[in-house]
Amino acid sequence: MRLRTFLGLFIVASFLQGCFIADELFLEEDEGKSSQLDLQATAEGNVTKKIQTDLGDNEYTPYGFSQLKVIKPLQIVELEEMELQLRLHPKDSTLKADIQKQKTFLRANNIERTAELSHFFTLISDTMNINILEAKYTLNDTLAVKEVNPEILLTVPLKYQLMIDYYFNEYTIIIARSYTEGKLLSKSFYRFFKDQLETYTTVSQKSAFLKHTLDICTMVKFRGNFDQEYIVQNVLQQFVKNERKDIKNYAPLEFSTLYETKNNDNNSVVGYYFFHKFIGNFADQKDTNVVLVEFSPYYQVDQIFQLDGTYESYTNQLK
């Protein structure tokens, strides 16, 4: 199932009128933790049912939900404040009229409590690809799905399924002197990339970074350690293969040591770079090239600069 096919999952659902028939679902915070857990479970169940109804026979694997966030519009807060005042002054006819007027306004303008949560899951509809999705679900005051907005839409080969399990569940991929140490190092590794993922705001940015992260996770699991030079060399080679279609018959010859780029003010690492020598066809001409490749702090290819002179003229200066 291609991206264009399952984009239909994220068409805005029908907006239901907010009649407040289920306001009791949205209990106040002082009602206790159990009520919050009930709300969370109900919301997750309704989202799951919505997905299963829309997908039919596609294989759906849920990985997790964010914490449910209840959103109360200002107009409802004002109504509740007036109702509280009425309890203190039960004979206030003006207040009663204002409350009725506010309720009429809320119904006429379809203003209701809503709730939000995000859901990370995968879909499989064929034997070739797996679709990775994250979406934010808006629920109405009965906790029915009201609106769906995609956050991640990514299609990758089915071989990524194992690494998706590792990534989401933060299984150990770094071999250390003890199981506990390896587990802690692996969790720190995952958190480094997951925190960065949350800084992106568009679907394309988040999807691309997740793909990048899964590729790095695969390299780390294969080696059993976080070898920076191995990672950036492989990232560059995949970048040339997938993004630089203008370079034909690319063949790497030499990679320098990986160097850090640091902030002059606080000496923090803001990126990496290395020198690289390769042979390939550019504009139908085969030649040997020397380039400087800059990487982000998350090992993404940032910039590539063509250099004059020999590879050794640059690397020897840094020895």
C-alpha cells in the first residue's frame, strides 16, 4: 500500500455536534487517577476501532499512544464559573439567564470539550513494504474520533519491521561489558534521536528523520557498537546513491578520520566533517574527486564541497 493510498486515513472525520451528553466522561483532575486511566483506555480503544474499520484486511500493528490531553474551550470554562456561582447564589435569576444563554451559544457554535492523543503504528498490505504512521487524533466530547492529522507517513521495505520493533521498544542494540550497561547505552542512543525527532514540525521532516534514524539503528545493531566513522561513511554512500543521481558509477577510494565541528562559545559539538576521495562519472566524464563532507550532529549529510588539490594535501595538514 503506497503513501497515496493510506493518505485516505487522514481525511478529516465528520464533525459531530457537541450536545454535552457525555460531559461526565471529562472528569475534573481531583476525581482521581483511575478516571484518567479510564479516559485514556476509552480514547485508545476508539482510535483503534476507527483504524481497523477503515483498513479492512490490512495488517495493523499498534506501537503506542501518547498521554491523552483534554482541551477545554474558554467559553466552557466561563460556563462552569457561572454554574459555580449559581451554587453559591441559587436564587440569582440573572445568573440563571446568563447560564442558559451561554449554553445556547455553545450548542449553536458547536463548542465542546475535545481531547487529543498521538498514535504510532504500522500497516502492511503486501509482502514488499511496511507503512509507518504517526497521527494526532482529535476526539469529541464522547471520545469519538473527530479529526485526524498525520505526523509521520513513511513507506520502507518490509525488512525494516524488526528495526521498528527495536526502535519503538528500545531493545538493546549496543554490546557492552554487562547487559545493564548495554541496555543503558542503547536507551541513551535511542533518546538522542527521538528527542531530535520531536523538534521537527512537518510530516516530511519527521518522516525523513525517522528513516535516517532507523538506518543508523540498523548499522549499530549490525556492529554491536556506535562506530561514528562506520556510520557516516555508510550514510554518505547511501546519500550519493539515492540523492546524487548526477554522479554515475560512484566508487569510494578513501575516507579521512571524522573530525568534530565545535561551537566557539561553549565548545559543544555542532557537527562533524571528513575528507573523501572517490571516483565516478560526472557530466559523462570519469574523474577522481576530493570533497569535504559536513554532517549534522545527528549524522545527516549537510553540505558537500568540491576541493582542489590532492586528498593528501588536506589530510596531512590535520595529522
